[in-house]
Amino acid sequence: MQKFLIIQTAFIGDVVLATAVAEKLHLYYPEAQIDFFVRKGNELLFDGHPFIKKVWVWNKRENKLFNLFKLIRQVRKENYDEVINLQRFFSSGLLTVFSGAKYTSGFTINPLSVFFTQRKTHHISRNGVLHEVARNQQLIQHLTDVDYAKPRLYPSFADQQNIKHLIGQPYICCAPGSVWFTKQYPKSHWIAFLKQLPTDLVIYFIGAKTDRNLIDELIEVTENSQAQNLSGELSFLESAALMKGAVMNFANDSAPMHFATALNAPITAIFCSTVPAFGYGPLSNTSIILETPENLKCRPCGIHGLKKCPLGHFKCAYTILPERLVRIVYERRNK
């Protein structure tokens, strides 16, 4: 039996996109053992997964290097046939090099890639050619083919039951938060959007605990009795299951957008300072991308977003009018 280890120790959305590599490997090698190596917290994405056997969890916040070397020793005992490193930093390179795997693959941008068996270029530009899932799956083309699989998450029956009481009438999901300010659709625009929605439409706000204050303020200001703040209350998989049944989901360039992709849920992705051409856009069958209609020379100002707009005007976000979101809701309801 072949044994594969996929390494992705970045953020939640990156791990969701990495599941596409597992899907492709499982398609070609249904009997193989496929494991993941992720940062602490992201292992929750794999609860009840039907074919991921083991998830290695690295605590990066406490005793980072000590924990890494401890895990490396344990990984070596697994005798993996191949390690696929999707992360582009030194620490993941160490794990790859010292994994003891027969074959290793990763991106040339990794500082230790010279020691990998196979290396591929990871190129991001505003004129993007490849989606991130396609870039990642370059690393397994020698094992599969040139076509890429899509990411997928597997909410369990229990996850479905836990959100069953929420899906009795038409609803939308909104995820207004982001780690980066310049990825966040403005609070004023969310407020204007909420005020124009049909009064019989339920609005579920999802996200992390850190989003609760923002969402509470949105609901309080709009006095929308149909809006509920579920941020921090649902697990990753429960959130994804809820998104699957929505009339439409609205999210920034962030993890919830990738949740929608992984469940093939309808998604409207709002790109402020970043651009879909970087290769991180939605892949659902129903995917709508909203961007500024203006040709801003300052956009994009960074790959991951910034803590504030460098020029102070944040036009990339403010010029995406709330009426565009409202129109999408009504169009979806009338189908």
C-alpha cells in the first residue's frame, strides 16, 4: 500500500484548497494511505473524513521548533512513499527533507527545495494563469494527470443534524470578517446591503469568534430581526454544511469562500484589494466575483491584503456598491 503525506501548515483556506490534492490522489490510488500535516486548529477540517487516515498537528504558537522536530521524528517512522509539500517556507522544508520519504516534491520558492526530489515553480501574478489548486497539483502530475480535482470537505451526519434547525426557510450566509483589513468589504456597505434585503429572508452571519463584535454591530445598526450572529458558534464543517443550503453565500477573499468551493455551494466572492487572478477565486458551479469597476493603478496592493489602505481611500472596496449584492439576492430568489 502506498503512503502519501500532504503538508500545508498555512491558514484555513489554504488547507481547504490543499484537499484537492488528496481528492486527486484518492481517485488514482483509492487504497493508498493519505495523511495531512497542518497547523493546530486546522485539523478540525478533517473530522470524520472518509479517507484521510491521519492528521499530524503542529502547534506553531508554543515551542514551535521543539514541536516540529518532535513531529519529524514521528513522521520518519511512518516510512512515507511520497511527501508533497505545498507550503513554501523553511520549516516545512525541514519536515520534507528529514521525513525519510522515498520521494519528495515541493515548490522552488521553498528555501530547502534543492533537496527535494521534484520541484515546481509557484508563480503568482495579477495576470494569473493557474488557480492555486492547479499550481498545487503540478506536484502530483507524475502520479496522476494534468487535470486538477476540486477541493472537498465532508460534513458528517452529525454536522448536518446540528444545523438542521437553521434551514427551514430561505436564507443567505454572510462572512464579513478577514484577518486583513483591505480584504474586508466595508462595514457601511454591509449595513446598506442588509437594509435592502427582503424582510422574509433569514441572514446567517458566520465566521470566527473575533468577528462577533463586528457582526453584532451590523445587526444592531440595521435592526434586522432576521439576522443571526453564528460566528464562533459553528465548527468549520457545520459552517460549510450551512452554506451548502443557502440561496447565496457572500464572503470576502477568505476561508468561507473556499468552504463554498469545497461544498459546491453558491458563492459571491468580494475582492477588494486582492484580485482573483492571483489564483484563489471560487470554483463552485455558481460563482460570482465582485470587484471594483474602476481601473485602479494601486490595485492589487498585496497578495494577502494589508492592515490598512496604503493610500487611505480604500476605493477598491468602497466602489463595490451594495446594490450589486442586493441584485444578486433577488436574481437568485427568482430562479
